Amino acid sequence: MKHVPNALTIGRILVAPLSLYLLWTGTFWGQFSGTTLFILAAITDWLDGNLARKYGVGSRLGQFLDPLADKILVLGAFLLVPFLAPLDASLTRPLGAWLPWLAIGAIAARDVGVTWLRSVYERRNRPLRTLSAAKWKTAWQLTFLISVFVFLTASHGRDLDGFFGGLFRFTYATLTSIGPLIFLLVTSAITVYTGVLYFTGREESDLV
């Protein structure tokens, strides 16, 4: 059991590029398979930490690998989203062109900053534990990404007739509305806020 959490984390690292490649193909089956793998990888993100805590088998290797796996999976997906989903469809250019990238850039900058802070703590032999707010942040990020990928996959059926055709046309209309962009901006704001908590020393009880 002590090796299971790390095995799940390593599996997430290996699956992430395949999932992102399948989503990139733009085909229904590619995006369906990529979305399925992404959801399974997201589940392992929750499962490995819970198993490590439940059985007391946490390790320094796991503390290093888990954030790395998250960055490969989540940041990779965020960087892919603007190429797949028309987040700027409801806005005029140039605002619509750069606003999604600004939000994603803020998410990436926060992760780079926290990674640097974690390395500083490691050099002092003081591992930086994940804040409780950061766990909610990850859940929010994954909810956004999974929603976009599910709606993107469903939009392939918008040319069908009947109930399902209408349903899939609705998902495509939602995807091209301003809703996903607002969701992304809120996700970015939450992500940056959790980064501020690390650097301001908030929730000190969570730091070793």
C-alpha cells in the first residue's frame, strides 16, 4: 500500500500528455477519449493524497511528485483550452484575443511562484504543505477544465436531429457564450488569491 499513492501520481504524469494530445486532435473520438483520461487523472489527484493520509504512507518523493503531476496535467490543459474553445467569441478584438491568455498567464505565474517558494522551504528542510484553500482551488480548476472538455466533446453532435441534437447545440451555444470566459477569470482570481496566501504567510498552521 505504501507505494500506491506514488504509483497513482506517476500514472497521472504519464497519462497527462496522452490526454492532452487526444483533446488536441479535434475529432469526436479523440476528444471523448482525452476527456475520459483527463477525468480519470483528476480522480487520481484526489485519490493519491487521501490514500497517503489514510494509511500514513506519505513521503518526500510524493510531496515532490504530486505538485509536478498537477502542473503537467492542469497547466497543460489550461494552455490547450484557448486553441480548442472559442473563449473570445463573445468579445471584440483585441480584448477577446488577449484576455483568456492574461488569465492563464496569471495561473501559470502563481504556480511558478509557489514552486519557487516550495524550493526555498526544501533547502531549509521545511517542506511546504498544501494550504486547504489551495485544495479548493485545484477542485475549482478541474471543474472548469472538465466542463470545457465535456461541452467541447458534446458539441460534435450539434448537427444531429431530435432531442440530442438540440441538447448538443445548447452545449455549443454555451461554449461560445461569455460564460466560459467569466468562469476562467474567476478561476484565475481564485488561483492568484491562494498564491498570495502562501507568500503572505496566511494559514501558518499548515506550514511546517
